[in-house]
Amino acid sequence: MFGLGATELIIILVIVIVLFGGSRLPEIGRGIGEAIKNFKKSTSDKPEIDVTPENKAKGTENKENKA
């Protein structure tokens, strides 16, 4: 995992616990999880607003264009 061993991961975990405290870690994890979920959803879903022009069928023109 990124060239990190168990010792390095434990040291990083201890530093994170000291910086943020044990009570804030679940909040941070929840926020990161929601961000990842929203990112995956936004990349896989169809856009809410479709701005692509519609293709007109052959022979169907607006009355304005005929005049």
C-alpha cells in the first residue's frame, strides 16, 4: 500500500489521533465517506440538465424557416 509498512501506518494513525482527537475522527471519516460517495455518484449519473441539441428528423422544419 503505497510502499508503507505497518510501522509507518501506525505512526501516521497516532499523529492523526493526536492532531484531531479521538472524538473528531468519526466525524472526519463520515465526511470523507460522504464526499467519496457523492463524487462517485456524480461521475456515474447522467447530468441533471441536458444541453445537447436535439437532432431534427428529415423533412421537419419550423414554419418560421419556410417563410
